[in-house]
Amino acid sequence: MAETGSRLRKQLESANFDPQNYVKQLSQQSDGDRDLQEHRQKIQSLADETAQNLKKNVYKNYRQFIETAKEISYLESEMYQLSHILTEQKSIMESITQALLSTDKDETAKEMLAAFPKETEEVKQRTLTTLLEKVEGCKNIMETPGRYLVYNGDLFEYDADNMSQIQKVHAFLMNDCLLIATWLANRRGTVKYKYSALYDLESFAVVNVKDNPPMKDMFKILMFPDSRIFQAENSKIKKEWLEILEETKKNKVAKDRHKKEEEVPTSPVRPEVSMNPFDEEEPLDSEELVDLSPEWIQELPEDLDVCIAQRDFEGAVDLLDKLNEFLKDQPVTPRVKELRGKVDERVRQLTEVLVFELSPDRSLRGGPKATRRAVSQLIRLGQSTKACELFLRNRAAAVHTAIRQLRIEGATLLYIQKLCNIFFTSLLETAREFETDFAGNTGCYSAFVVWSRSAMKMFVDAFSKQVFDSKESLSTAAECVKFASEHCRQLSEIGLDLTFIMQSLLVKDIKASLLSQKDIIIEATKHRNSEEMWRRMNLMTPEALAKLKDEMRSCGVGTFEQYTGDDCWVNLSYTVVAFTKQMMAFLEEGLKLYFPELHMVFLESLREIILVAVQHVDYSLRCEQESEKKAFILQNASFLHETVLPVVERRFEEGVGKPAKQLQDLRKSSRPVRVNPESTMSVV
């Protein structure tokens, strides 16, 4: 059989396999329908085996797939950072080269100025005005004084996701901003472009895009939360764009810094000393005490934009901490307020990105640890309450998705086992991650307790829908509740006890299930009582008798053997034996479901079931005329009162922890009677 399967596999895997010829030959060689069916089973078993092998390979490599995806994400972030560092290194090298050649440049510049007078700002503005007349919708661009054109040219814009060409644009680089205008192909007249976007030079970063034929001569503009990719006509124009953009941004930063330094007096004027002892000393101008000239402070807003665009959240928060430490004891001056305004805008952008990272729309497969990066940075930004809310919302969505994707099996207990494993494992992981992330924020723990209650309600809804709404037997429901309770008690390892919450949510369904099973037992007992003939049981075979003894022994009735006779006879009626087995099963299942809120419901159900059997025996004793049957009935009554009821009381007290007073009173009030064979009456 194995050789046939191997030969069939090789035949199907061959490169020259032709399905039509194969089926044709098979039909000619087969003797009938039976051969075709057998061959079909062989092919089906081969297909099942192949599918299993594929599943095993997928499961085997699944963890490697996940780790590889994470490494690719980290590598992409590092490549962005490396590109930024290389750009900075390039600018530093260029500045060093320019410094070394500054003397030659100065002499050359003097000669050029003598030969060609430098364009005045007025001429540059006039050129910008002439160009902007060709752009529709940008009349207010020239309202800003001192704005002039630096560079302009045609570019092609590409989609950042699929790298497909979107449109042709014309870019106008001015000394303080960048204007992007779209090309109007079918427009006649002087207007050839339409206004698209205007970006302040401080609001974006320029990143070189490595050539990857046919995609080449491209560069990217990063501005939160988007990015745009442009392609130049050739590598020379691309290089000019990158260099002029970088130089213009530096010139603007230097100009702004120079302007602020001019506003601050270089040498403080010494105040005149007043001889009046009652004059209060005026404080020195606080503007002099705050030095915002360091380069890292001047470039801080731009560096924050780069960190946000490159998803370097830790680097952005580190820069903010460094600034806060620098300004901690400094007075609040107008320049500090202006810097704070720019930084606060970046903080808002960074917060929005971190909030999006924790949104349920993102992938939920990474587990609670996948949220640690965004949560930790939000906490460092002073947003611990928002971080807690978003973390718990993310985990709630993950738990809900896991429960919803759980496949409903045919066996209820199997489904509940999977449900408990998924839910309580997720809850335990979430609790441990919460304790790690919010160790220093004890005020957030109450929010986690509230979230745990809502998560438990989600679990109980799925649990009840499968166990109680589908009308499962009480024994199945008892096993399911017992399994869930064991999992719930495991949470006490981390100091979280949700047993009371789960019981309070399940009490209504368990109560209804107990009462329903009680009614079923009572109806079955009454039906057997109506057909009672008060005859001894004959089990026919020794095996059946041994099985009944084992069942009674497992129920706790250890003295059952004294009621068995010779030749497979039992000196009890079928009704009493069946009632005993059903009663003890209900007791054991009820103890698995028991908790204090169900005490009276469970106890009253036991009392009502026992009362039906006791009343039937008492009624039969009073109505029976034959002395032999009376003696047999009395023997069954003795079995109930002296054997079964004490076992029920003892087992109830062991399972609950306190005696069943109602059952004791019932047994005492209905104790067995003494029978006079010569009389038709029975006396107590």
C-alpha cells in the first residue's frame, strides 16, 4: 500500500503529468465503479496528507515569519535614521570644504561682483511675481514682505505606496517656503499651473531616495503625517534641488537666529544706583538670562519633525526631555514662549502618531508587548491617563477579536476549554504588561480593574451563549463552569481575583439550569412512581450487577451490597434505585456549580426532589394490602432514610462547608414506619 501511494505521488508530481490522459487511462484499466472509488480514496488520502504537511510547515515557520517581519520594520527605521545621519555628515563636510576655500571664494566673488552686479531683492521679487502670475490661486503669496524666489523647476510626483506616477508639478522654492503647483495641460493663456500646497521650510525634511531602476533621480519630502516623492529630469537637477533646499533651510535658520540676536542687547546697560533707601530694586531684564543660541536648540523643531517622520519616538522624547531640563529653572521670556509654541505643536503631532499606534485599527497580533513602545513614550510625555485608556481599549479589541475568531466546535466542552485558554491567557498577559508599563502610576490600576470587569462580561456572554442558551445538560454545564472557575482562580497569582464577578454574571443562568433539571427529575420520578409494581430488580447477568455496585459505590452508597441477593437479584425496586442514581448525580453536578448566592436554590431543589420519593413510599405503605409487599416497601423506605439521605446530607456538608438543616428536618419528620402484617394500617 505504501509503495502504491509513493508511486502515485511521483506520477502526480511529475512535470509531464497530463490530467486528461491520466483519467482516460484510469477509466480504461478499471474493472468498474469499485476500482474508481478505491482510486479516488487513494488520491483523497494523498491530498489530505499533503495538506497536513503544508500546515505543519506553516506552523513550523510561523514564528520565523513574525520575527522576520519585526526585523524588517526595525531595519526600515534604522535605514531612515542612517539616511538622515549621512545627510548631516555630508552637510558638515561641505561646510568644512567651504571654510577651507573661503579665501579663494571671497576673491572670486569680488571679481564677479565687479563684472556682474548682484541681483537686488527687488529684482528677485519682480521675478517671483512674474512667475506666480502663471499660477492660479496664489495671489496672497506676495503679501509676505521680504519673500523672493530662490529656485524653481518641473518635477513629477509619485505615489509613496505603489511608486506609480501621479502628476506633473512645478515647484517654486522661496527663501522661507516651498510652493507646489500642478500642471494644467489643457489650459490656454498665461496661467499654466494651479496652486496645490505651500510648506514652511521648518515644517518638512528632505531625504534622498536611492536609485532603484527604473525609479531614479527621486527625493522625498517628509512632513507629518504625510510624505511626497518627486522625480527630477536627471541626476544633475536632482542634486541641485537637494543642495539648494538644504542651503535655503540653513540660510533661513541663520537669518532667524541673527534677527533674534539683534533684538537682544549685546552689553547690558548698568542701572543707575539710587540713593533713596525706600526705592525697590528693579529686577534685571530676564531676556538676558536665557541663552537660546546653541545650535541644537535652533534646530530642535526640525529635528523633531525628522524623528516623527522616521518613527523615532524615543529620539523625539529624548530631545523634549533635554529641552525641558534646559529650561527648567529659566524665566519665561517672549523668545522662550515662541520656542515653546513651536515645540508644543510637535508634541501634539507626536501624540497623535502614538495614539494611532495604539488604535485598534492597527494589527493586534503582536500581543500586549507590541504596545509597550508607544505606551512608554506617552507616559514620558505626561499622558499616562491617555496611555492607560488607549492600552486597555487596544487589548479589549484584541480579546474581542480572538473570541470572535474562535471556531465553534461540535463538542461544547472542547469549545469552552479553548475559550478559557484564549481569554484567561490574554487577561494574564495584559495584566503583567500593564503592571510593567504603569508600575509608577498607581492611579491607573482602578481603570484596569474596571476594564477587567468589562472583559469578564464579554467572556461570560460568549460562555453563556454556548453553554446555557444551547440547552446543554446540567452535567456538561457543571464541567464547563468548573473549568472556567479553575482558570479564574489562576489570576490570583498576580493579585487579581475575578471569581466573584464571574459568579455574579453567571448566577442567573446557573439558577435557571438548576431549576430546570430539578423539574426534569421530579417529572421523571413521578412517571416511574405511577408505574411502580414494587418488585425486586433482576439484573440478569453478574456483569450488570457488578456495574450497578460500582455505580452505587461511586455515588457514596457503600452499604449497597447488603441489599443484593443471589442470582443477580437486588432487594430494592427499580424506582428507588433509579431515583438514587439520579439524585446523587444532581447533587454532584450542583456542587460543581455551587457558590453562596445559590445556596437556598440548591438546597430547596434537593428538598423537593427527596420529598417526591419519600411521599410516594409513605403513600404506598398506607395503601398496600399485601403484607409481603408492605415488608418490601418498608425495606425500600429504610434504604432511603438510613442510607441515601445521610449520604446526601454528608456530601452536601463536605461540598458546601455547612450542614443542610432542611434536609435533616425532612429526614426526621418522614422516618420509616413499623408495619403490622396483620393490619392494613401503618403506625409511626
